[in-house]
Amino acid sequence: MQIKLEVLITENKTTIQFDNTQGTINIVNTNDRKVIVEKPSIYFLLKNNTIIAIEKTETNSSYEDIDFNKVITITPPWDVELGYLEQLFIADATESGIKLVNTSQEDTKIPVNYEKTVTDYKDQVLLVLENFGYHLKHHEEPKKAKAKPAKARHKWTKEISQIEFFIDTRESKATALWYKRNEMLLKAGATMMANPPLNKDGSLGFSAKMGERIRQDHKDQIKNNVTTEDIILKSVNEVGLFLYFGGTNSWLELIDANGKTLNEWTVVQ
């Protein structure tokens, strides 16, 4: 991508003019709580060069409740709709882990025939800002990737099949045996976590959905979140999903009468 610019730098303001009437970027150092615009614009509020808010405005605005010392205003050409451009900037910032204040804009579907125009312009603006030292996320020196440890392997033995393991975690209590290579026996009387944990948006996560599905398969063996019969499950992880919707390493939650975990009994070094 090649972008031709005209740049004017003063003590407290940098004005960046795109070629061919493709808009303007103003970078202003300020101790005022006001955002001053000459035309409808998108603006970033920054504190110590960190972006803390992204908004759109068609008039001058004042923000007494936000602590910022720099404003970047982006005035796009007439064919780039402000609302769509704001939405894309916010999405990029959120994806990069930036926590924005006063983000009240609701996502709207960008028309397919318009999406490329606004996305291309957004990318041009970000490229320019990157080259002036303003990023939608902090750039760190790349770290040498660490080799991921191999997934632990566990070995079933006849000795293990005779040992009772106890579970007392995440609102659940139970006794279980790894009594066959591909079967776990959960003894009757196991207390189950009543309600699955939810994601931040109130939805069920993958583990919660899996746990509910397993419970549905054994619904005739459950009453008031307590098992009424011995239940056969396929694995240690399935025991965890069934009892407390996962969320922890179940190999460490099954503990014998002497405090030794199932992982310690069976892990292959």
C-alpha cells in the first residue's frame, strides 16, 4: 500500500492531509476536556499515547468524566459513513485487547457493497497512525515461542480399578472409580453443581453445553441434582463435565483416602 500525504507539524498539533481529497487526520495535544471538530469526524481520546475512547461526532463535544491529554480526529471523505468507520475502529481495538470507555455504539450490518470501501479506508488510516507512532495495541518485542508441553498420558491398571477416589469441588461431592480402561463408575449419591457457569454475555460455554448434554443422557438417574444410581461415564473429563461442568483439571480433583490424586497414581512420566 502506498499513501501520499501532506503533513504540517506545529508545537501542539500535527495535521495529516490525504491526497485526492481522501480526508484529514489531526493529532492535537490538549489539557482541555473538549473535542473540537470542523467537520463530522471520528476521534480517538488518548492518555499518554494509549487510546482510551473511540467516538464519532458531528459537533464539538466536551468530556469532563474522561482523563485524556491527546485527541486524534479523523475526517473521512464523503463516501465513508462515520458510523460504519467507528464500528470497525472499535472492533479492531476490542480485538486487540484495548479497554475503551463510553463505548455505547451498537453493531450494525455493513452493506456488502460498502464494506470494502470503509475497510480499505480504515486500514489506510491505521497504517498512517502506525507510522506516526500510534497503535491500536501495545507492540512488544517478540518472545521466543516456548514449546508446548505434550498432553499428559495416563495409564489404567488393575490396581487402580480397586481404588475409590473422592471429589469435593465446585459445589459437587462424589465417589468414583476408574474401574475399566474406558469406563468410570460414579457411585450413587453424588451431589452435582446445580447451575452451569455462564459466559460474560450470559451464554453457555462449550463445557457447560457438554455437561448439560451428559446430564440429559442420565436424567432418569438424577433427582434434585443428586444421582440416585451408580452411573457409568466414559472418562475422567466426562465425570468433571457431568458433576461440575468442567472448568478445572479433573485428574487433580479425584483424590484417594490418603490424599493422592488420580493423576499421581496414573500419569506416565
